[in-house]
Amino acid sequence: MKTKLSRLPAETKCRHGIQQLVTRNLSRVLGTTCIFLLISLTLLICLQSFEVETFHSVPLDSLLNELKTAKEDNNKVNILNSLSRNLLYSEPDKALNYAEQSLKLAKKLAKSPDYTKAMSGKKGIANSYNNIGNVHFVQGNYEKAIMYYQKSLIISEELGLKKYMGMSYINIGGIYKDHGNYEKAIMYYQKSLKIFEELCDKRYIVLCYNGIGVVHLHLKNYEKAIMYYQKSIIISKELGHKENMGMSYGNIGNVYYEQGSSASTTILAAYNYDKAIEYYQKSLKISEELGDKRVMAIIIGCIASLNNKQENFHKAIEFAEKSLNLAKEIDALSLEMYAYGYLSESYEGLNNTGKALEYYKLYTDAKDSLFNEEKHKQITEIQTKYETEKKEKEIVLLNKEKKLQKVEIEKKDAEVKKKNLQRNAFIAGFVLLLLLAIVIFRSYRQKKKANINLGNKNKIIEKQKNNIISSINYAKRIQESILIGEEEIQKHLPDSFIYFQPRDIVSGDFYWFSAHPQRGGVQKKSPSPFGEENLGLPRREAYRGGVASGRVIIAAVDCTGHGVPGAFMSMIGNMLLNKIVNEKQITEPAEILNQLHTGVLTSLQQEKKDAQSQDGMDIALCTIDIENKQIQYAGAINPLYIVHNNTLDVIDADFHSIGGKSLRGETNIERTFTNHTIPIQKNTSIYMFTDGYVDQFGGEKNTKFNISRFKQLLIDNHKLDMNQQKAYLHKAMEDWKQNNKQIDDILVIGIRI
């Protein structure tokens, strides 16, 4: 039974009046405490959502040990980001430092020429930006937080990383929710929900439902809030995520708590409070099973607050003391503060003014301890900002005064000069204007006449240009008809590619292929589709035979020059190879090159002392003998690369070209070529190429692609199928070349035996 104020002594009446005022203030503050704390749980889970799965549950000590030995690669980026998440709430400054280290390393990796490393680096950048945003959010720097979340989102959208996009949307939605912009908060939560529904990722669907439920709770859309919390519970049960279930139960309890507080009748209020207790108990049971003392302290505190609402003050004291003990165990001063508030409110309800004031003092002491340091920090920052701005203004004013003095002196000098100039300028201007008018008139007449002549010449030039381009395009069709199609080659060498990219309309590089059946096999004779008969070239029939266990001859050839001159040389080379291999049936690579050299000398009359042409060609040529499981190779300048088990071997070519001058300056002499025999091993890849790929300029420093980078590219990708390798070669060249023009014809042949 409450003590009436009139029966209390004067001092007690005063204290009782003060306590009533205190309690009314506490009621306003603590009435929303449970809701704030449970909503905070949702936020903490959202902030942790942007994670690298590999390190999610690794202890802090293990991560620090791994960091000591980690190389400068994507694994270290993941370790640094995991450390940032681990320290987010305990040591946010350290968390920020680790996230910034991760960002710096990820940016370095993103510039790697290796496509896989570069992609991992970009993902690391997105993850690092998100973790930096988390730290700023926890520290209350919401503008910086949303800036970094947006940066993370831009990279995720650029790379098409839907999961990362969805997690960024959750975090941005959380910021808008805390700032009371519920319309935008709902929009971002819905965007995230749509993505995770497409990905069927139920873990993050739960977070979206909880976030949307919290917004509806703020908007007092209680039915919608409960609907989304129930959806979250159903999925959490499926996944066995008890932490999320407990969070959702607590949030449903908040909805009923709010409805009870605003109920129009006592019966309706009692019903809602009972439902709130029911869901708080469910949440409490789960947190006890998980041993999560922080959540236990929050839920028990909510139950204490609700009992105060129902004037069950003894029960409220029981629960508030439990919450206080748990808060002390985990050293959570903020939770201790709220527990003191609940106890003060309970004892005031029991007319125990002494106890009420005692706990209110503890409440205010805890509150001062929590917030005085923050206020001091804010005042220091404001003072520093003010002093900085003051100094900047003084510097600006001083500079302005100096400028004004200088301007004043210059102004006086200028006035004197101006008067003199005006007089002289008027006289000179009039004379110049007259002369200019005469010059313009004469120039106009001459220009008009010149334009007429220029127009006529342009028409002639344009006509000649079109004729030349038409001729070159026709030459291209002829050249393409002579080259065997890649799909025809792949009938005999299924796991192979031809990467052929001429610099101009026609090419000085070309590839050549012929297939010979096993001895005793039948070779099908049929008219050539390429029209060699009409071009005076040998019929190309040998490649049509079956070679399931026979031999194939394939070559990559680089003729002198490119464009039209190179194309002429490629026609000669193609014709001679057809004659040597398909007519004479010569298949040994060295002998083929010997005869090809003689043929070029004869065709271009280079054996004469006064020969006008010293053109020739570089070549890599292989005979692949399926029956005997061996490769024969001979080369003029161009080597053969063999890649097996991540090792690249180089078979060097002879150091002289086919025809023309040799690299030693020798001309018209006999040259012999070396025949190399290599046994075929399983999963061996061979590569022949011209110099166009490695000589292409590009990259950040506009240098050549070079041989070492080309070798590494082949080693990195040799285990892929040949079509994929071709695609990687093309992409690497396009990324390297950027806006530079192609300087030479490009040809790379790859074959896996």
C-alpha cells in the first residue's frame, strides 16, 4: 500500500516530489530502452554480414599468427578484413587500421596483369570499403560510413557481385533507419531482399526481414512488423540459426510491448504485455542456451521494464537485479545504467524513496561516466576545428591585404600606361584595320579559288582511295580462301586454337597446315574449295585425308613486312609449302625449311648479285607424328614452346631466316636448318607464334609486352582448354594494348597433344 504524501515529514515530502519527477523522466527514457537494445542486435548482425566465409569463425590469436607469415596476396587481404571485423566493437581504431591496410594491399593486387589476381583484388577492395564503413558507423560518423558503403556498392555493381551488393544495401538501409528516413531504409532493405531471394541465400533473407520489421515497428505498423519477424523465425528454424531466432522473438516482444503501452483499455494492455512476456521468455531461453550474457541482460531488463509498466514492482526488482548482475559480469556499463534505472523506477513504485534515489544516483553516475568522455571529445574537436578555421581566416585576410596593396600600385601605373596606349592604339588600329581589310579581301578571293581546286582534287583522291581499298579487300578474300579454316584444323587437332589478328586488311603473317594419313591409309581426292587451280597454285589435297594415327604438319610464318607487301610474301610462302609437302611429300621439318629457303631465293631471284628484293620469312614448323608419339620441329628465328606440368621449355630455332639477308648480314648463301625430335608426353601443350604479340606496346609505362610476360601467361593458363586459352590471350592483349595502335600482325598457335 502506497504511503500518502501528506503523512510524510517535510524533508521526505521534498525527496518524494523529486523522486516522482525523476521517475517520470526515467519512464520516458527507459520506456524505449528495450526497443533500442533489441534493434541494436539487428544492427550488429547486419554489420557483420559482409564477411569472407573462410575466416568467419577463426579466433583473434590465430588470425594474428597467420598475419605474421602471410604473403602479400589475397589471403592476407582476407586475414586483415577478418581482424577488422573481430575488433569492430572492442577496439574500433585498430579495426580501422586493419581495414585500411587491407584496402592498400587489395588496390595493389587489383593492378596485377593476372586476371584472377586482379579480380580477387577488386573483391578485396569492396570488402575493405565495407569494413571501413562499419567502423565509422560504430563510431557515429554516419556520413563517412555511408560514403564507404556506397564505394563498396559501386565496385560490387561493376563486378556483378550480387551478394556483396545485397550486403551493402543492408548496411545503407540501417543508416537511413537510424536517421529516421524510413522510406529510404525500406527501399534499400527491399533491394537487398530481392537480390538474396534471387540467390536463394536464406541467411541474408533473415537479416532483410528483421530490418524491414524494425522499420515497420518505428512506423507503428505493428501487424507488418510481426509478419516480417515471423518470416525471419521460420527461415532461422530451417537453418538452425538460434541467434537470429532469439533476435526475432525479442523484436516481436517489442511490438507487443509498444501496443500495450498505447492500448486504449486495461484489458487490451494486459493482453499485449502478456504476449510481450511470452516472446521475451522465448528469446531469453535461446540466449541462455547460447550462453550470450549480453543478450540475456538486455532481455531480462526488458522484462523488468514491462513489469514496472504493469506495476509488478517486486518482480521488476527481481529481473532488474538479474540484469544488473549479468551486466557487471560482462563489464557492460551501458546495461548497468539501464538496470539501475529499472530498479529506481521499481522502488519508487513501492514508495521506497531512499532506495529509489540511491539507484537513481547510480543511474546518473553511470550515465555521466558513459557520456562525459564523449562530450569532452566533441568539445575538443569543435575547439580544434574553430582554432583551425580562425587561423585560416587570418591567413586569408593577410593575403588579401597584400594583394590589395599590390593591386593599388599596379592600378596607378596602369592608368598612366593606359592613356598613352589609348592614343597610340587609336592611330595604329586605324592603319591596321585598313590594311587588314585589304588583306582579307585578297585572301577571300584566293581561298575561294583554292577551295574549288581542293574540292576537285579531294574527289579524285577519294575515288582512288576507294579503288585501292576495294582491291585490298579483294586481296583479303583471296588470302582468306587460301588459309585453312580453324574448324578444319580442329577436326585433326581437336584441342587446338589459332589466334590470328592481322594489323591491316591483309596480313604478312600466316599459318599453314597439312594432314597426312598413316602409311597405307586411303587419301580422299576431291576438288579443292580454295581455287588453287585458278591461282596457279598446287592443289591442297593432303590435309583432307584421315589422320587418326597419322601425321600433321603445321607452321606459324612471319613474312617480311605487313599489309599488302607482307601478303604477297605470304602467297609465295603458302604456294612453296604446298609444293614441298603436298606434292613432294616431304614431311621432315628441317628439310622442308631447306627447300623453302631455296624456293624463296629462286622465286625472288635473290641468288643474283644485283637482286632488288631481300625479303624473307621467319617460321616455326612442326610435324606431329601420332603413330610414333613424337614431334619433329625446325625453326628459322621463331622458337617452339613446350609446356608440361607448369614448366615451360624452349626449343630454340636456327639464327637465320628463310630467304633474304640473315641476321648476320649474310645474303644468298646456303643455309641449313636443325631438326629437333621431341617425344610426346601426356597433357603436353606446344605453342608457335610470330613476334607481333610480344612486341606490342602498352601497359602503364607504354612498353613492349615482352617474352617473359608472354611465357608467364602461357604457364598460368596452360591447363585450361585451348578455346579458353585463346580467349585469355585475346583479353590480355586488349587490356595491355588499351588505346595504342596494333604495330604488327599477331599469330599464336596452341596445341594440346
